[in-house]
Amino acid sequence: AQSVTQPDIHITVSEGASLELRCNYSYGATPYLFWYVQSPGQGLQLLLKYFSGDTLVQGIKGFEAEFKRSQSSFNLRKPSVHWSDAAEYFCAVGAGYSNYQLIWGAGTKLIIKP
Amino acid sequence: DGGITQSPKYLFRKEGQNVTLSCEQNLNHDAMYWYRQDPGQGLRLIYYSQIVNDFQKGDIAEGYSVSREKKESFPLTVTSAQKNPTAFYLCASSLQTGRTEAFFGQGTRLTVV
């Protein structure tokens, strides 16, 4: 069965430090991959997506993610975090035309230390 | 502006009452979804709809009902049969199910009092 794992429930990073949030998926073919961000009490906003082509994708707010097929991973990175990046981040996998839904990770809450 | 509108933002319900959450989109998307979000559990799919007048149960459909009479609208009714309805509910839409990104509303927080 398809699944998405975000191993870190919480991550604490100092402002200005680099960030990497992990996402691993289980799926037989090349999936459609997404990262979303959610501020408290709000809906989710798409940060970036990967469908095909260049495995390093750029998103909004200075985020990027790299698709590594050999590791079944799609980790999210940012070189220097800002206090406004504090939020919850969700990785999701879409499995193509025949699949009716996105499969979601449980989320990683990012805490920024001043 | 195109987007998804959920209303109300906060909703209080007495035990034993049904309540309907509104979701409207003007993105001309075919697919619409309802998710439930509880702390530490990510998003769980309640119902989804790929086209008008058709919808399918998701992973946690018990105690919920939906309708899709118009492309733009996908209301969710939380019935008295839902044992633990207090949660944050998110509506989303996408061009195609599973293959394109979903756009989300701002959510409705339902509290049973």
C-alpha cells in the first residue's frame, strides 16, 4: 500500500540556520510529490511539487526539495529559516490518474528559536 | 479572486444535532475533498467527489454525509452518528484527483458542546 512517512514530529531550528525536513514514500512507480505548509488555524498552502524532470524543484518562500528515487525520498530544504517559517509542514504523494486521493504524511511541526 | 471558501470558520454544536459545513470553490475544479484534521494525525479523508452528482467515501466516512449538486459546492454534514465530531475540517479541490495539487480552504473548527 502507498504510504508517506515524515519521521520527525517536531523540529527546532535557530533563526538563520538551515533546514531539512524529511519525507519518505512507498509507491511502485514514480509518484507525484507535494509539500504543503499550514499555519495554526489555517488551511494548507502548496510550497512546491514534483511531477517529472529535474529532481531539484524550487518552491515559494525560498524552499526547495529534491526527489531521490533510490531513497524514495523527497526532502524539503531551506538555506536560512525565518521566524515566519514556524508552521506545520506536510508531505503528500499522488499516485496518478487511477488514484482518487493524495496520501498524506503526519506532518512535521517546525519551531524557530530566536 | 479564485479560491475556496469555507464557512463558518468556527461552529459550535450541541450533542445530538446535525450540522452542515459549507465549501464553495470558483476554480472550476472537478474534484473536491473533505478532510478531518486532529492534532498529531495529519489529514484524514472523509469524502471526495470527482464530478457533479457523484461522491465516494474516504477513510473515515462514518457519521458524515455529503452532496455534490453543483460543481462549485460540496457541503459536509456532520451527523449525530459521528461519535467524536470536535475537529478541524478542511475542504479542498483539484483539477484531477491524485495527480494535481489540491487547493485548500481556511478550514472550519467544529466544537461539540
